[in-house]
Amino acid sequence: MIDQRMADSINDQINAEMFSAYLYQSMAAWFADQNFNGMATWMTAQAQEEMIHAMKFYNYLIERGGTVLLKQIDSPPTEWASPLAAFEAALDHERYITERINKMMDLAIDIRDHAAKGLLQWYVDEQVEEEANATDNVEKLRMVGDAGNAKYMLDKEFGTRPVLFTIPVSAAD
Ligand SMILES: [Fe+2]
Ligand SMILES: [Fe+2]
């Protein structure tokens, strides 16, 4: 049976990962509205990955005999001053998530929950990649600055990221 402190912490993190999905999907909507369709695709793929992060914790908690509690998800912001500002906000958010994961690992070590340590190590490694990608994106946006042509090309590049799944519905359905 899982320690209640770890179960509580995992439930809070399921919420944080689902909020991450909300945040990136909100950025995707804003990018689409600004006609940066490639960046919108990139953020949709990112939102999908965050749901996978949430579900990995969800499945683990069930496997360990814990109770999943889906709490209210906060509303994310809906607009940003520029594409650069949105990607900077994404980087800040990833740094915040890394801090949370590190605190969860501290708890797992404190209470000698070796199974949770194994799970959390996956997230520690994932956050290294998440921060690296987010930093890379910010640097690309800074490099192109206000040059319309370069921004257009960069948007195309962002659009090459594959989404994990597409939702087969249209407004006509
Ligand atoms: Fe995540
Ligand atoms: Fe993330």
C-alpha cells in the first residue's frame, strides 16, 4: 500500500500535469488565432505529452492501490504579448514543474519509497529534456527577432513536430 503522503503528492502532480496540458493547449489556440499554425501544432503535441505525464502518474497510483482524486484545474492565461513571450512562459512553467518533481523525489527518499523513486527518476530525466527543448525554442525566437520572413520559416519548422493523435471531428459533425 502506498504511503498517503506520496499518494497526495501524486494526486497534486496529476493536477499540475493536466494544468500543463491546459496551458499549452491555450497557447496552441492563441498561436492559431495569430496565424502561427506551426507553433499551434507544436503546442498541441506538447499538451498531448502532458496528458501522458498525468496518466503515467494516474496509472501508477492505481497500480499501488492508491485513490485517484481529480481536482479542479485552474484556467490558464489566454493571450501573450508575442510568440517569444509565450515560449518564455512555457520555459518558466517547465522550471516550476522541475522543482515540483524534485520535491516529490525528496519525499520518496525521505520515506524510503523505492518504487516511487524509480517512477520519479523517469520524470527527473524527462524534465531535463523538457527544459532543454523549452530553452531551445526561446533561443530560436530570440534569434529571429521581428524579421517576418524568418518568423514564417520558424513557424514552418515548429509545424513539423508530429502530434500524438488527432481528434476525428469537425464543426459539421
Ligand atoms: Fe509534464
Ligand atoms: Fe512539460
